[in-house]
Amino acid sequence: MMYLANALALLIQFAFGCVVALFVFRLLAEAVRADFYNPICQFLYRATNPILTPLRRVIPTWRRINLAALLIAWVLEVIKNLLLRFVAGDFWASNVGTLVLGVADLLNFFMIVYLIMIFAWALLSYVNIDARNPLVPLLGKIVGPVLKPFRKVLPLLGGFDLSPVLAILVILLIQTVIVAWLLNVGHTV
């Protein structure tokens, strides 16, 4: 029976991870003002508009941050945690703890997404890839604002941009300190 619960937990995490990714990438694309006509952005807008359009009438955008998309991603993380606790048989879990776990999981999701994107961006800089590929300009637009402060601190060394290394280190520190603390609070509250 434990194996079925583990399989169900894996399916829940995968399904909710895919849906949260849609809203997170929509939020990031809007925040950096990515090209609306990029096919990836078109997919994100079409997939999330049925939910976001009515919600944006109530929850406005703040400084290019789509708060409706952020709220939906957080609510999805909270629902995921409730389902995972139900599958694990933890019926007496704290509601406040579940809300904190939703914040921790969403922050962790952002950190993992940026970790992967920065690593991919650094790898793509060493490989000759077609600039017309819709992923390349979108990835550059999303990763650029995160790498910009690190590029000011670290100048180019012999033509090598070491800012992705420093950015990845900071992301790992955020995961180790802040996300781990939030997860601990969520499990103990």
C-alpha cells in the first residue's frame, strides 16, 4: 500500500508542477516584457488566459508582476501540499503550516527554475545555437535581469562571464537558508 501512496504522491507532484510552471513562466515572461509573438509566450498566454483574464480584473498587476498568476501558483502549491498530506495520512496537519509550505515550495520552484535557466544560458553561450530558436531570446530576457547585478560585481575575465557561477551560488544559498527554514516552519507549525 505504501508503494501506491508513493506513486500517487509522485503523480500529484508532477501534475501540479506542470501547472505551476505554466503560471510561473507566464509571470516571468510578463515581468521581463518578453516578445508577445514568441511561440513559447503565445502558448503560455493561451494556456493561462482562461483563468487569469477574469482574475486580473480583481487582482491588478503590480510593477510588471502579475499578482494573479503568482496567487494561482501559490494556491496550487497549497492544494498540492494538502493532497500530499492527505495521501501520507497526515490528517491533523496545521492549516497555517500548509500555507507556509506553499510559500516555501513556490520559492523553491522559482529557485530551481532560475538555477536550470542560468545553467542552460551559460551552456548555450559556449555552443553555437540558432538565434532564431524561440527559446534563446526568451531565455536571455528572463535570465538577463538576474545576472545583471552579478555582471557589475564580476567583470569579464579573459572573455569568460563568471556571473552565472555567482548567481547559481546565491540561488543555492537561498535554497539552503530561506527555503529550508520555511520548510522547517511549515512542518513544525
